[in-house]
Amino acid sequence: MSTETALTAFTGIAALALLLQGIALWGIRNSMRMVSSRVNTVSADLGKRIETIAAGVNELMASVKPLVQNIDTIQHHILATTETVQKRVVSLDGFLQESTDAARLQVAKIQDLIDTISNRVEDTFDILQKSVLAPVTEVNAVIRGIKVALDIFLRGRRRPTHRSHQDEEMFI
């Protein structure tokens, strides 16, 4: 093969490669147009859907906005109520503490009073025992001794005690 033929064959192959490349580029261009048209269609549809969604979101925001304001008001009222309840609980706790302390003090005073009265009653009974009952018992014993002495002196013998003997028979 000659150089001319080789050059012609090379030029032919290069021309054929260039022609194939041109056809491929033309096919890619057509595919890009179709993709571009599809993207435009999808983006237009997506734009409509986004506008619809945006309108719905705007309506939702318009309806939620008063609700949010009401929630803020409710939150403020709950906070105020919680603070009031806390203050009242602290106040009630203080009152209960004071009442409990006062009640304990009164119970202690009553207990001391009862102890004092009990001691005085015991002392009074001791004084009565020593001052009144002991002398009365002694006087009674002296009188019984005098009666027995008079009885023995006047009768000459001692009076039998039938009562105690009868009592013993009852228990046997």
C-alpha cells in the first residue's frame, strides 16, 4: 500500500469517525431536548404543586396563628396560676407549721398541768392519810380497846366473836 492509499484510508476512517461523532452528538442533542422538555414539564407541574402546597401552608399558618396566640395566653395563665398555687402552698405550710408548734406547746402545757394536779392529789391523799385517817384509826382502836376492857371488866369475860367463826365455816 502506498502512502496515498494509506492517507486516503486514514482520511476516510477519520471522516467516518467524525460523521459518527456528529450523529452521536445530534442524538445526544435530541435526547437533551427531550430531557429538557420533560424537566420543563415536571418543573411546571412541580411549581403548580408547590404553589398549591404554599397556599395550603399559608391557610394553615393563618388558622394556627390565633391558636398559637391562645397558647401563649394559656401559658401565661398557667404560669400565673402555678405561682399563686406555690405561694399559697408555702403560706399553708407555714400556717400548718405554726399550728403544729402551738398545738405541741398546748399539749405540753396540758401534760404539765395534769402531772401537777396528779402530784397534788397524791400529796393531798398522803396528807389526809397522815392527818385524818391515821388519827381516826388510832382513836377507833383506842375506843375498841376501851369497849373490850369495859366488857371484860363488867361481864368478867370476853365477848365471843361468833361472826368470824361463822365466816370461816362459810369458806370451808
